[in-house]
Amino acid sequence: MNKGNRVHVRKGDMIEVIAGKNKGAKGRVLRVLPRTGRIVVEGVNMVKKHQKPTPKVMQGGIVEKEGPIVCSNVMLLCSKCDEPTRVGRKTLETGKVVRTCKKCGEVVDR
């Protein structure tokens, strides 16, 4: 369990999977689940779910969707150096704390 309920990636970040069956896969973070220390990544860890027909989804059957993976198995992709990197934190002159790339020092936050 992630005791601090803090995950080093945010929704919308580009990441690369560094461990597990999807190692090497790249994708965008769709959801962050900080209580369990997991994230849902676009196109990674696809699972089959048996879906019942509902008023929202008329067609039932077996649906493929993304399952959550442990956040420690992913690394943030730096937009400048385009490599997986660790995340550092830096305080700007305005007092705002931003995430930075440990390799090139570039600010990762949008």
C-alpha cells in the first residue's frame, strides 16, 4: 500500500511501463487511484470484462478495457529528452512547487 497516498504521476502524463507483463509499453495516464497506489494507463493491461446489458450500454458481452497497474512499475516520460525519468520537485520564485525531470532538469508540469 502507498502509505502517503501520493503518486508520482498525474492524469494526462505520458509514462513508460518499466516492469511486469507490459514492460516497454508507453501510454497516457487515464486515472490515478492514490489510495491503492495504482494507475490506469491507456492501452496497457487490457482485461476482459463480462458486461451485462444496461440502459446505458444496450449491447452486453465481453468487453476489453484497461485495468489498473501498480504505480511503482511506471516512469514518467520527459517531453524534452523523451526518456523515462524520475521526478524531482523544485520551488519557483513565485513559491509554486513544480515537478522536474531528473535527467535534463526540464519542468514537466503543464
